[in-house]
Amino acid sequence: MTAHRRGPGRTERLVLPGVLNAEQAAVTVAGILAVQRPDGAIPWFRGHHLDPWDHIEAAMALDAAGEHERAEAAYRWLARHQNPDGSWYAAYADGNADEPTDRGRETNFVAYIAVGAWHHYLSTGDDAFLEALWPTVYAAVEFVLALQQPGGQIGWKRESPEDGGTPVTDALLTGSSSIHQALRCALAVAEEIGEPQPDWELAAGWLRHAICHHPERFLDKDRFSMDWYYPVLGGAVTGPEAKERIEADWDRFVVPGLGVRCVADRPWVTGGESAELALALWAMGESERAVEILRSIRHLRADNGMYWTGYVFEDEAVWPEELTTWTAGALLLAVAALGGDEATTAVFGGERLPSGLEPDCC
């Protein structure tokens, strides 16, 4: 594929009636760019920390908006700050990557580089970028798969070096579902550059089997909406099973006109979870409901085009009072998928991603 770089600020696929018009989309993109550091780092907001997963989500939104050079700078930042074992720390001080604020190494944070790298490549066709980032992706995936358990699930982190770097073998359904998507994207990267990884294919299939058939292998986080929709968003649960899963807990988590609860038993809707549910609905073929969810969180949009993290509806109060790049990024990616952006639909639709190899036994 030949590199093709679109001009900055191309947001025609980020227009969705009732959600964003062209001017609003451009302002939101500019809001993310204003937070990005000159070295490529994208913290939650200025003065707060950066975590690798949310950094990548914001970078993907920049690619969806045509801001490819700025997205590439975000990936270059990750390549420069990768630990020797292939990981990243869970959080870095804004403006000083030499001062991690959380030295744990979470597997879903580490794996997500594969999703971002594949999305950037599909957005740009930049072969040189993919080749250059391959060692980073490879090392990250190997770090993650070293924590895969005999049942297929992925242990959720290694403790900080100060705590001995002990692997935590307990698995999170949301994290493992995100890793499932990342492994499929990593396999696509490997295939594109001619470096097949059969062990990764087995790992992806075994992980999918655990997600779909063995909920007992994951910590019980049923209160959290992410555990509800992430198996669908991560591409492990599809078809009738996906629809059945979403319908079963729709009323527990969706607050009509306001968005999606973060936790089932709290009167708090959040923009990130709402946008991600919209992406999952789109992937299921339910675009109308996806648009309805995105329209329901217009109340979280601030005057500067960014989005408040959440809203406590019993108190009629924004909380916390923070405008996060990852909330804006999640919304832009959902709009991009609904608008037919090729790279975004390929990464979240999953039809063209390698699926891995299903195990012969359970």
C-alpha cells in the first residue's frame, strides 16, 4: 500500500446530524490537538496524567480527522518510551515521561498499540511507519501474552518493579476483550509486513473462547457497563449472541436521553462509555440506536468542543469537572464509524481482521 497523507483537519466523515456538524467536529479535533504536547504525548487534559490506552484512543481520533502527522507523533512517543520488557507504565506525569505516576504495567494498556498502529496504517497507507513500529508492536504483544493463563484469559497486569514485578493472574473481562481486538489487529500488522505469528493466532482464539464460554475465568465486575458491552466491542461476541447480550442489560445501563451508566447502581452517566456502546451497536448493525446514544450525550459537550467525563443526574451536576481527550476521542471514533471512515470501520467492524484459531477443546 502506498502512503497517502490527507490534509489536516479533514472532518467530512465526522459529521452526524444531531451529534456533530462540520464546525463542531473541527472544534473538537482542535481541542484534542491543544492538549497534545509537542513531543506527541496526549494526557487526559493539561496537568493530568497520560495513560497509554487513552493516549492511543485520542491518537486514533486524530487519524479519523485527517491529522496524521499529529497521530504519528503520538505513536512515536510510545515507541520512544517503551520499557525494555515491551510494556508501558500505567500512568505518566503530564509533561514529564521520566516520572511515571503508576509503575504497574496493565496488559490491555500495552496491547492497544496494535489497534492504533493498524488504524494509522489503514488511514495513511504508510508502509515505512508500519515497518518502523513493528518491533514496538511485537514486544508489546509478547509482554501481554506472557500473562495469558491456561484458560485463555489474560492476567491484568504486572506489579511495579518496586513491588517485584509480580504478575497478577486475575483477569478482567473488559481488559481481555480489548486485548482480543488488539491481538487481531496485531495479526493483521504481522501479515501485512510478512511476519506471520502462529502463536498469536492460537492465543487470540483461546482468548475468544474464554470470553464467550467461560465467564467464571474473569473477575466479577458485572456492575460495570464496560463488562457488558466490551465483549461485543472487542469483537469476541458477535451475531445473535451479541444482540442477546446487549438486550439483556440495556435497561440496567442505558438512561434514556442522558447516556450510559458507568456503574449499574450509580446515577452517573459517562461520555466515554456511551460513545463506546455506540461503537458496539454500530458493529452489531444497529446504527439507529448508536446515533440515539450519541445524541443523548450532547449535554456533555462544553463550549470549547470537548466533553465532560460524566454527569450525576440525581444531582444535576457535571462530575468530575474534567474535559478529557479520551472522551472526545471515543465520540469522534463512533461518529467516524457511523460515517463510514474506512480505517475506523475496519478496526471496529472486524470483518477483515484475522480471527485467530479456535481451540479444539474447552
